[in-house]
Amino acid sequence: MNHEETTLRRPSIMRFALHGVGMVIAMVLGMMLLAPIWSWAWPGLDENTTAQALVMATDMSIGMAVWMRIRGHGRRPILEMCAAMYLPFLVLLPFHWVGMLSATGLMTAGHLLMIPAMLAAMLLRRREYGW
């Protein structure tokens, strides 16, 4: 790749990365804004790790879906990205249920695995995400 191609490609990789960062910020905002509602609506939520993980994935999905819609994305990419929020927990929950993974381990691993799941969804539609 020559210098000109590298220079032309760099801004699109930057857009791709910034889009990912924007979605992570939207996910965090979704959790922060919706957590008080859940605390009020479901007082014992903190005692149920499975429900807590799925509610957290829902909060992140809502925040991210709103942001993606504002940015002009269609339903399919939004649904794919929402699936990336749930998939890590759906894979890990059985390990938690049989006692192989603590609640803290479930939450930590689930959140860490969201990043590669999101990246996979974004790479499937590189052009949509600015690359």
C-alpha cells in the first residue's frame, strides 16, 4: 500500500473506530439512565444475577439502538448490534447456573466479550460503519 492509499484509508478507519466508541458511550448512558427506573420497578433485581445481566444488556441495547437510529442506521444493523449485547451473556449464563462462573465473573466476562461481538457485527457491515 503506498502513502496515498494509506492516507485515504486512515480517515475511514478512524470513522469506524469513532463509531464504535460512540456506541459504547451510548451503552453506558443507557445503563446509567435506565438503572434508576429498574431499581424502582424491580426492587429485588440485584438479587437475581440472570435477570440483572439481561436487564443490563437491555439497557445497553436501548441506549445503543437510539444512538444508531439517530445516526441513520436501519433495523437490521441495529438488531445485529443488540444481539451482540445479549450473546455473551446467553453463552455464559449456563456456566453461572451450574456454579462454574461467579456473578462477578459473569458480569465481567459478559461485558468484555461484548466488544469482540460488537466488532464482529461492525465488520460484517464495514461500509455502514464508515470503513
